[in-house]
Amino acid sequence: MDILKKIEQHREEEQRLKWEGTFSEYLDIIKENPLVAQSAHSRVYHMIKDSGIEEENGVRTYNFFDQELFGLEESLERLVEEYFHPAAKRLDVRKRILLLMGPVSGGKSTLVTRLKRGLEEYSLTDSGAVYAIKGCPMHEDPLHLIPQNLREDFYREYGIRVQGNLSPLNLMRLEEEYDGRIEDVRVERIFFSEDKRTGIGTFSPSDPKSQDIADLTGSIDFSTIAEFGSESDPRAYRFDGELNKANRGMMEFQEMLKCDEKFLWHLLSLTQEGNFKAGRFALISADELIVAHTNETEYRSFISNKKNEALHSRIIVMPIPYNLKVSEEERIYHKMISESDVADVHIAPHTLKVAAMFSILTRLKEPKRSDIDLVKKMRLYDGESVEGFQSVDIEEMKKEFHDEGMSGIDPRYVINRISSTIIRKNMESINALDVLRSLKEGLDQHPSISSEDRERYLNFISVARKEYDDMAKKEVQKAFVYSYEESAKTLMDNYLDNVEAYCNKNKLRDPLTGEEMNPDEKLMRSIEEQIGISENAKKAFREEILIRISAYARKGKRFDYNSHERLREAIQKKLFADLKDVVKITTSTKTPDEQQLKKVNEVVARLIDEHGYNSTSANELLKYVGSLLNR
């Protein structure tokens, strides 16, 4: 009954939003809220802006796209600020077709779908309200009723510019139904709907021999010619083409560059002049955003054809590359899995991250700098801090290759292999090794991977496997160390006491005997060596730690376990090194004694309770790490 009640509430809300009145009453509405009369491009821009904008490290994130598109912040910012924003200001860019170009499964269709669903939702709000001449199949803008010679007066009074002419059908209706009295013309509020073909259209090319231009511009209704006496009578014409129905909103032109040329000719006038030719009528005005999408190969072929120069000059190309951030790629996989029937299958921690690492590595270009490899580049792109590199280095790397992210493994391939893994394991539990194995097997079946790329990708699977090995060891390390944070804190405090004494040339006092003693060089070196601090570099590293402690103290902050990333890593590795033998024995013994069994059960429980494993994946992890340590 809950869903039926919600359906009823939805129906009541739709009824509440409906409005109908005269043109003169409509003028009162736009006087109070001029945005009601905004253009299609302006409506899209305000829809995105009204959803909220966040800015971090100079990159804008639009909340409108946040739950659908991941890792494309820079591309989306360019799209909004270089196309939608100036188009909303009626600058010349609004007279261009928006062409999204990028690799397969890169998010182009998702982006367009989000815009379409967004417009449907936005038209239900006060700020996104749309009004049209009642009974018009093209949902025509009521302001087209204002005669050309009065439009400057209208602008001075209302501050709204009117562009476009009254359609042939409404011109006839104005005279025959309203006796030329513009103020009496009925106006109604409309709601965008792709299903109902109101303000949103979709055109997909098919066989040029069978596809009719009427799909775009409408057609003559031959059954009414006898009634109305002429093909040029607008009542004998069906204004039901995609360009007609998408008026006031947007039209998606799927695979535009695959279309026959005669279909593209209509776009020349529509984009530049805001009108198109249909039947035996004068040019018909239309206000709509045209969004097309294609891949890079088809686009290169299109622009190489001299015949397409006129249309090419009316296109704005927005590259939509693959995401290049591991954490965002994980979000893509989570979303795709959550929408499937296997959403309840247990996926062990790090599984999707390792798959994402493989994907991102295939998309990155080898850096030109000799002091950085692809793994470091991957980490930097994902926002991780890498010693010796700053944000300015990341910006330089991004400028090295204009086409980075336009090739590589697509998310669909990875999800296909994950799906295959789930089915093969009877939908119980999968881990990173299962997925890596499946990714490797699938490379042989991938139709578009060359032998050269296959070798590179196999190498990236090995790199991702090494990254997983490190993550697995750390996971078990944390689970094996009882009261891990407390142990780490104790070890770090001991290290810091010794570092402070070393740098200040002081002695330490033994907490038990009270005797004075020198700083414990063996302890300090055992920790520093974990992260490759050489004998010559130890003094500088210790002084750096001391300076960081002083800086925290000046700001009234406490220096803790998480205050210095490299020191934290060193502490973790030291703890694990001390426990390595215990882990080896416990995980590799086929018949563990009572003490060992107790320890294993404690670790499994901790992996389940604190790290997100289930009993199957926790035991698999322990066995795997044990095998790594015994090599």
C-alpha cells in the first residue's frame, strides 16, 4: 500500500502543478519570474547550477552529475563553462551543435541521459517551469505571439528578448480561433518527458534507404488533405518529427556522424538561424539544445571530408575521456554492480580497487620525466601524496598528452569479467585474485586488442597484482597486531623520544631504573630502514620530524600517528616485520595447535568485524598472505 500511496501523491502533485490561463495572465507570471521565459540552453545551465557547485583544488564539481559520472570533473567543468554558460548568455556558442567525443563506455550516453532526466525533473520545479501555447504540437513559446515591431518595446518593459517566429499552425489558429486577439490565446504549463515526447527528442540513424526525413521534421497527413484542401495547410501536417517535439528542450542525436547527409543539412539552418524547413511552409522556429555523440575515429573521418566543412564549423567538440582516478573508477564499478542482480554477492575489500588500478594503468601515457613511473603517476592523479612531487607537477603531467584517457580498457569490459567471476564462483564471494585472473583470461577474447597492447596489459595485470600483494600484507598486518593503533602509537612515541634526544644532543632516562642513557640508535634505524632512509639521510629525516612536531605545537595541534605519512608507513612496516614469523607459522601450518588456532580465529574475526571481509574471503586472504611470506 505504501507504493500505491506514493503513486497517488505523485498524481496529486502533478495536478497541483498544472496551470492554464490567457496570454495576458502569462505575462504576469514572467513579470514576476523572468527565468520562465529563458532559452533552452539557459534552462540547462540553470538546472546544473541550481543543483550546487563545489570547488576543491581549483576543480569544480557539479552536484548535478555527481551520482552518475565519476572522475570527469575537468571535462564537465569545460562543458558547463565553455558551452552551457556562454550559450545561456545568448552568445554565439548557442548556435553550435554540442558533439561529445570519446572512447566507448566513457560516459557520453550517461551524460546525455542525465541531462534528459534532469530536464524532466527540473520542469516540475518553480525555477524550471515551462509554458507553451495550449494545443501546440511543438509546445511553442507563447512570446512568439508578440509581433516583430513590438519586440523592442517588450524588451524595454520586461527585459526579455524574443527570438523566433510564430509557427504556421499557431499563426492560423491565432486568426481563426482567437480573431487575432493575442491576449486571449490560451497558455498552459508543460512538463518535459521523453516518453511523452514533450521537450525531449531522440534521433537514431538507421538504414538510409528506409529512413525518412519526416522522422526529423514531421510529415503530411494525407488523410486530412481532402478535408483541408491543400498540402500547405498547416492542419494537414503532422508536426511530430524529433526536431518538432524537442522544441524548448533538447534533442539527442545518436551516432550523428553515421547519418546520411540529407539529415544533417537540416541542422545547418537550425543551429545558425534557429529554424528549419518542413513541408510547404515558411521556416519553422525551434529553440532546442542539440547534443550528439561519437567516437574519435568517426570524428576524424568526418572532418577529413571537405563536404562537411559547413556543418563542422557549427559543431563544438567536447572530449569525454575515460576517468583517470582509481577511486572514481571504483565508484563506477560499485554503481554498475549495485544496479545488477548480483548486488548481494560478497566482494572482498580491495577487489574493485585492484581492477580499477589495472584499468587506469591501461589509459595512462608513459610520463616524459625519468623520475616517475606509471604507478606513481596513477597515485598522483588519484590525489595521493608521493614524495618529491607537488600539485604543480600533476598539472604539468596532464598537459603532456592532450589525448590521455582517450584509449585503454573500458569499464564495461571490467564489469563483464567481474560478472563472469561471480557466476563461476557460484555467486558466493569473490576476491582480487579471482578478478585479476578473469581479466587476464578475457584479454584473449577481446576483439579490439592488438597483440602489442595485450602484452602491455598483461604487464599491468602483474603490476596490479603486486599492488594487491602489498595491500593484502598490510591488511593482515593490521589484523594480527593486537590493539594495532595502540601498538603503533607506543612504538612511535618511543621513536619520537629518541629522535628528540638525538637532535637536541640530550640523554634519555630509563623509565625503570632512572639511569641516563644514549638515544637508541638501533631502534631508530630499524624503523627508518623500513622506508629506505639511508645512513647519510637519517639526520635530515629526524630533523624534519622535529620541525614538523614544532610546527604542530605552534598551531596548538598534537603530533600523532597520522601526522607524517612516511613515518606512519615506517611504523606499520616495522610492526609487521616483527610479526612476520608469527604470521608465517600461523597461516601456513596445516594442523595448527590450540594457540595458533586461537590466533587465527582472532584474526579472522577482526578481518570480518573491522575490515569488511566475510569468513570465506578472510580465510582466503590469510592463506594467500601466508604463501607470500613463505616464498
